[in-house]
Amino acid sequence: MTPGLGFRGEVVDFYHRYRHGYPPSVIDALVAAFTLTRADTVVDLGCGTGQLTIPIAHRVHAVVGVDPEPDMLTRARTAAAEQSVANATWVIGTDAELPALGRLFGAGSLGAVTIGQALHWMRPDELFRTLFPLVRVGGGVAVVTNGSPLWLQDTDWSRALRGWLEGWLDRDLGYACGTDTDSQLRYRAALSTAGFDVRETHLRYAAELDLEQLVGGIYSALPVDQLPPPDQRPRFAEQIRRALHPDQRFVEHVDVTLLIGIKNQPPGRRRSATSAV
């Protein structure tokens, strides 16, 4: 994970307000996959403002949210306090700090490590090898993708949005942030090579967005130095409205993929399966 990604300042508020949280069914699937209990500790790597960390905290003994952006962690800490979550700890760091954290936790001490829509900033092969000895038998690693970027979806409004944004930013927006099939196959292979038994679970939900939520979602994905100045934001929103006309509300069909690597015994015996819920 690269420190200083630019997701700070105003972007943090946009991120927390407009990014989709994780449905209860996702948390249920994670708890079931790793048989998580009130005795377990979970690390949420690349935790952002705690949208996955906090709901997991309600189900385990303790959770540690790790992120390179201090502003993200400040907002996560506030969100946890607002929800009376007292068993979450927030740590500034990246995947590069996992060996040091591993020495702190100890071998076999973690119930799970979750990575929600952040693995594309990290080094998966090295990371998964580091994590394997840290998780207990039956625990493991979950790579969770919560839909593809707003401008890369199979709808007319999404295609129109991509066209307008590429003109505004003067660059291609084809990068899928790890949600594409090729990235998922690479992650799956890296988990298997590290010793995990791999399976995949899929969930789907629909989210209806108005123009404010759509624009807020765009702002949440921009580094702070690329945000339009405040006095230009009404014009920015109006230009998007015109580009997407006649749509006024936008239905986003969100595909959630849970790529789950489980540490089973004996280590050499692996299985690969796909399930849907």
C-alpha cells in the first residue's frame, strides 16, 4: 500500500458519507467463513473510515483498522465512538508494516484479516505469505470488493459518466481498482500459493443514487488535489447532470465478491470452490 494517496481532508468526508457500506449479509458471510467468535481478533487492512471494520467489531473480541491516511483514521475513530464501538484500535500503516504487527500479535493469533477494496494498493503475493502464519487454523484472509467504480458499470448513465470524466480529467478511466476478473484471478492464485484454501462468495444489491450522491461518490474517489474548488462544484454537478440527461436518479447494481482464503490443516491440502448466497 502506498502511503499518502491523497485521500485526506475533504475527501475523507465524501468517502465516509457517499461510499457504500457493507450489507449485513457480507458481515454474516465473513463470520461464517472463518467461524469468528467473541474470542477473535481481526485486522482490517486499508480500513478507510471503518465501513468494514466497525460492523465486524460488533461480532468479535477486538478489531484493528490499519490505513496510511491519518485523516481516514480520525474519521473512523469518530464513527466508532458514534456507534459506541469500544473494541476497535486504529493504526497508521500499510501492508509493509504487517511483519512488525505480526511480531506484536504472534503466530496464529488472528481470526481473520479483511481487505475491503484496497488490495490494488498493496503487494498481494508478499502480503499473503506474511499473513499465513499470523492467522489461526480455520481463520484466514478475505478480499472484499464492493462493486466496480461508478464510471465502469454496464449502464447508459455509467458510460456517459465515464466519457464526461475522461474529458474533464484528460485521462483514461479504464482501471477497475482490483474488481476486474484478471485481478481477482491474480489474488486467488496468490492466496493459494501462500497456502490458503480458496473459495469465492458472491452477493448483489441495488443502490439508487440521486445526482448529489453520484457527484459525492466521484469526489470520494479523487485525491484531494484533484477536487474541483468549492466555488466550481455547482458547475461541475450541472455539467454531469447534462451529460447524463435525461436520467435524474441512477440505479447501481452492486456486485460484492468475497475472495476467501482459509488456513486449513494439513497446510498442503487445498480446495477450491465457488458458492453464491
